[in-house]
Amino acid sequence: MAPLYFPQSDGVPAVTTPLRRQYLDIKRRYPHAILFFRLGDFYETFDEDAVVVARELEITLTSRPVGKDGRIPLAGVPHHSLENHLAKLIAKGYRVAICEQAEQPQKGKQIVERRVTRVVTPGTLVEDNLLVAGRNNYLAALLSDGENAGLAYADISTAAFACLQGRAAEVSDELLRLRPAELLLAPGAQPPLGLDAALTPLAPTTTEVETATGSLLRHFGAPAIEALGLAGHTLAAAAAGLVVEYLEQNQPLALGHVAGIRLDRPGGYLLVDSNTRRNLELFDSLRGDRAGATPGTLLALLDETRTPMGARLLRAWLDRPLLDPEAIRRRQDAVQSFFDSAVRRGRIREALGRIPDLERALARVSAAAAGSPGPATPRDLAAIRRGLDAVPDLRRALGERDVEAATGRLTAGLRDCAETAALVAASIAEESGAGAIRQGFSDELDALRSTANGARQYLADLERRERERTGVKSLKVGYNRVFGYYIEVSKANAAAVPDDYVRKQTLVGGERYTTPELQEHEYRVLHAEELRSELEGRLLRQVCSQVAADGPAILGTARAVAEIDVSATLAEVAAQRAYVRPQVDDGDEIIIRDGRHPVVELQTGGSGYVPNDVFLSCADAQVILLTGPNMAGKSTYLRQVALTVILAQLGSFVPAREARIGIVDRVFSRIGALDDIAAGQSTFMVEMLETAGMLRGATSRSLLIFDEIGRGTSTYDGMAIARAVAEYIHNRPDARPRTLFATHYHELTELAAALPRVRNFNVAVAEENGAVVFLHRIMPGGADRSYGVHVAQLAGLPKPVVARAQEILETLEAGGAPAEGLPLVARAQLSLFEPPDDGLRRELAELEPDSMTPLDALRRLYELADKARALRQ
């Protein structure tokens, strides 16, 4: 057998077959992607690509002869299952270039033209089964000059495109918030730590600011960046140009759908850093995965949207709460409009439930209109029609009153695009087994279908006639893809074959023939089938082009639907869970009456949840010092205040009896113990780094949440740091950030007497018969105990450990020093399970002396004595 080799490798002779040369020429232009090379009904891969594909897709690795003495690795997949295989490769981090046949095979032409129509990368997906319906799939580009950075990001599946420019740290925060699927990195740009994205380094020649900006201007046909609203933002414009250039190279046919760009500004939204987002479990549970709205998160609680567009918009609103009270009130007005009538809200949500993903279906249709061989299907066109057909019902459910009410602007954005919907209904067949184009839409196509569909009846009639003519009852008329149409006669009946039969193929048990009539029919049918396929494809592209021409109106409708969906969803959540509309203003007070943690309340069933108040003010109660034991609810209280602020500023109602929120510009949190082994940072170092970032970044509009400071070091060091941090927050001359400061150092309660804007609160605890009962009620005043030993007892520590801890605690509280005055207990190492002497006690307790004979009692006494002596040794 000829050896496998890779002809691209050094020292291997060149291969000169035309197909091989064509493949290698194309592969050289896409060295970093697996090349799927279309050959007939298969996408084939060769050489190293074939080895990778066979391994990752778990398919057979075979080989193909090349040259005189060698074979090359080969692995292929059927064209109809391409998307399933793409999904697996993209999920494993590979990029795939799709190479299609650009023309039909022609007689006399040695090889058909082929070209790469798209390169599938994590950030350039439009295929429905490769995308998560409820979240955007961003391709981002990062460009930096050292101090400042430009960032651009696009989701070609929804036509979203935006850019921003700011300090490098601000842009890094934005990247962590966006979590793009793929990040294009200009030379010198560094991704932020913790970013989970496919990284694509760019060559220096493509990342020059002028070159990249030129790509952006060329795409939008603009004379200068000022015409795009990007004046003074050259780094942002250049980053946007990098995105455009990358899409031109890898997904050019989908790029035409992107018709505008938005300029974002750092600081234009309530900023929640990645650490705080994780601590508050906004999108990802600390115990879950990142696939979507995982249980136990705020997004999962809110996401009762009925459309994929609404789900993505809800995530975006939660991602970027607003800072403008007037804009927040406009959102609240829409929510209130839906909140006021349960019947009307139900009708609206029912209509919304019939609207599919218009944004992503339109993106695929637009790509098909531009000439893409995929992945648009008649299903996408039918989805657009169903969505447009549901718009009138949605408008009726909204009601005429909304033309002048809060949701009037949303109603105005709804366009049913009746002509486009009618075109799709008349042209696209949705019946199973039908072609893409509906019967009756094209007379020419119907005639060609009739010719092709009549082949089966013709063969049956021909077979009957030929049997009668020849007298051979076993004669068969059939077709296969290699030899075409044939008449098959067994060898036993060879003498009955007429003179006009022409031998076509010899079989073991007979012969296959053709006739002039059968040849003429074969040409007519195959030609009709070829014409039918070509005409159907042309008609489908024409329909796609007409739908894409109405794309801006359809896209506007999709976005109006999304906002209606989110507003109605927030109203539904508020009605189900007794949320109230908060007052949001430019003041500095945060006042919440009977506030609840939205997620914890839902998980506990609501009936047992204890609500609590909060009052924060820069002028009066700037710092709340919260003391009390673990498990009593301090962390829940801190988080619920932050979540209430975020909900209020995204436009939602909030879980409380009453709420007034003075606008917050940033929410910071320092919660929990975490190390970073890869960066060489201990738990305490991480704690201090996070604290430093909070203190430097806070303003008078910020909300700071500290859940234990200084716990990662010695008691005295930790207490000193915690007190110094609290004093610094209170005494800053340039800013008075509103702060919730939970601590076990109950000694810090003394601060309230010395600092006028510090207020002591504690979590109420009751003691009954030596046991602790947590009341979960936040009360004025400081705690004088931490109840740590009681919590240890609740956790199930062995009784000797708890008893010894209580003994040591009492000595310390009486004034004993940590290293002095504490008697040592000289005994064997305590077991973390059952102490041995407890076993003896249990055996003694199980004895029944009344039922024992004197001999048995004496024997058991000796056994117990031996065990007791063994424990002393």
C-alpha cells in the first residue's frame, strides 16, 4: 500500500493534478482554517485537516491516491449534515473555511471553479443551530495606543454594530461585560484577564489606524468618520474598521445586512464590574454554567420573554442599566401600562409567542440575497412571514389607547410589511416534501416539475409495453445515478431481446439495455430536472432579495417587538411577585421599605422570607456598619440592596413595599474568599486588590458593598485594615460613596460614636436554651457577639471541638491573651468523626444488666475495661 504523506511538507515532490493544484491554491489562502472542499455531495478535507476532522468528529480517516506513489489523508462529511459538524468543530475552537463549487460541471472543462464563500469562526456565526437564541454573539476588535483603547463589536446575526473609546481600564471592563465570542487583537493590545473568548491576533499591516478606518468608511460609503458620528474617536473608528475588514474576508455576504454603527460612551451606563456581576449572580450562578440564564440568577428570574429578540434585549438592559432618570421613567411607563391590565397583558404575550426570531432569519435571508449558497432556507422566509402576520394581532392587543399612551412609540415601530408577507406566502412552500417554491407561483417551474414528476409513470408504462412487446414477464425498467435509465433482461431471456435494444451494462444474471426512445426520455427528464433546480434556486434568491429590500422595516419591527416583549415581561414578573414601581431621581438617598432579595425569595417560596428596610444617604447615613453572625442573612441583605438598585435603573419594578433610588453610577462588591493561583495571588491579596479598586473608583454616586474585610490575615491585622477602610470611605473629601459594610469585627461598632455618617445595624438573634435562632431581621444598633461557636455547632462539628472552643472563647472574653492563660488539653488527637469515648458510652448505654447472667456481665465488664485502658495509651 502506498504511504500516506502530506504534499505541502518540505521534501515531498509537488503534485500536479488540476484538482490537487486547485485545492492547494485555496488552502494556502486560509492556512489557519480547516478547509471544507466541496466535491459533489460531500465536503472533503485533506492532509492535516483530514486528520483533525476525523479525530474531532469521530469519523473514518481514509486516503486518496495522488501522483504515482503516494496517498493523502482524506475525511469527508455529507453536504446535508454540514451544520451539525460545524457546530462540533466551532465548539472545540476551530475555524472552518467553506469552499463551494461556483459553477456547474461542463463538458470539455477539466475542472469546475471553486471559491471560499465564508469562513466560520466563533464570532461570525449566522447558523441557527450554532447560536444561543437568548444572547448576542459578538465579534469584537481591540486597538490600543497604550493609555487609551478603541473597541468595536458586531453581531452579524442581528445587525448590531457599536464602538467606543476610552481609557484602557474602562475598555477592559466593557470587554468583560460584553463577553464576545471572538476578539480580534491588534498588535500591542492585551485582552483583560478572565476574558473567555477565542482570540484572533491580527497582522500589523492590517491594523494601522488609517487603513482600518478606510475599511469602515468604504463599507458605509461615508467621506469621513464625522459623517458616522465618530468625530474625535479615531481608535473606536479604527477598531470598527478591523471588524469590517475581518468580516469582508470571512463572512462578506452577511456584512451587507449591517447598515449602521452606534457610538457608545464609557460611563454612559450603570457600571457593574465583572467581580460584582459574579458575586451578585446577575447572569451566571456561582454553582452553574454559562450556557444561558442559569437557575439561581437574576436573569433567569426575569426572563419570561416570549421571543428570542426580547430575550436578547432583556439581557442587554440588565447588562447596562441606565443613568438618566427620565429615560428610566419612560421604560417604567411602558411597564406600568402592561402592569395595569392582566387580561390585556395576557393577550399581548400570546401574540408575542407567535413571533419567531425575525432578526436572525432576516440576516440569513439577506446573506442569501447577496449570493450565499447557505445557510438561508425556505424556513427562514416562512419564519419572517409568520412574524409579520402576527404583527396586526399584536397591534390590536396593544389597543388604540397606546397611540397616545406610554407604549405608543413602540406601537409606531410595528410594521406588518404586508406586501412582503404576501410575497412569501405566495412563493414559499412549507409543506413537507415540497420544493422551496410553491406550486402555482411560476408556470415555467410547474411545467418542469411536471416533466420530472412524470418520469415514474412513464417508466411504469414503458415497462408494461416492453413486456407485452417482448413477451418477457421479468423485464424491468429502472434508473441509477451512474448508468441512467435502463431496461434489464435476464440471460435466460436474451433471445427475446429486440434488435433496437442497445447493450449498456453486463450483469452476472443478465444485461441492461437502452433504446432511442429511452435515451430521448432520459435527456428530456434530466435536462428538465437540471432546469428545475436552477430555476427554483433563482426564484428563491429573487424572493430573498425582495424580502431583504424590506429589511430595514422588518428590522425595526423586530426591535419594537423586542421592547414590547421586555416591557410586558417585566410587568408580568412584577404582577406575579408583588413588585412595586420605584421612584428614581438624581438625589443621593437610597430608601427601601420591606425590601426582599428577588432570587432568594423565589427559591424559599416567598412565605418565609423576612423583608428589611434600608436607608442610605451621603449627607446622613453614608455607611451602614452591619454586624451579626454568619448564616443570619447579612450577605443576602447586602446583595438585595444592590439588586434592587440595578432593577430600578434598568426600568423594572422592584421587590419591596416602597423604594426611592438616587441614581447610582457604579456598584462595587467585595464578597467571599477567593484566590488566584495562576496569578500567584493569595486569598488575602485578591481581597486587598479588589478593595483597592473599589476605593479608587468610587464616587459620591457609587454603591459599595463589603462583606467582610481583613478575614484573610491575623485578627489584629484584619481588624486594623477593616477599620482603616471604613474610616477612609467616611472621611474622603472628594467623594462620599454610599456603603454597606458587613463585618464580624463587632469591635468596629465603636466607629458610629466617632464618625457622624456611620450607622450601626445588626442582624437580630435570639437565644433559647443555649441555642441560637436567626430572626433575619435588620435592627438598629451593633452586635456584641459573633456567635461563631454556635454556628460551628449548627454545622455539626464534633461536640468535644465545640466544647473546647467555648471554653477558649470564655477565657478570651474574660481578658485572657490569645497565647497566655489558656490551659492546654493534653489528650489524643481529636477525631473529626466520632470520638472513641463516645463509643464506650454508647456500649454502656446499650447494656441490659437485668437480662445478663453473672458470667456474661463479668465478661462484658472485662471487655469494656480493656477498651478504656487502650484509649489512655
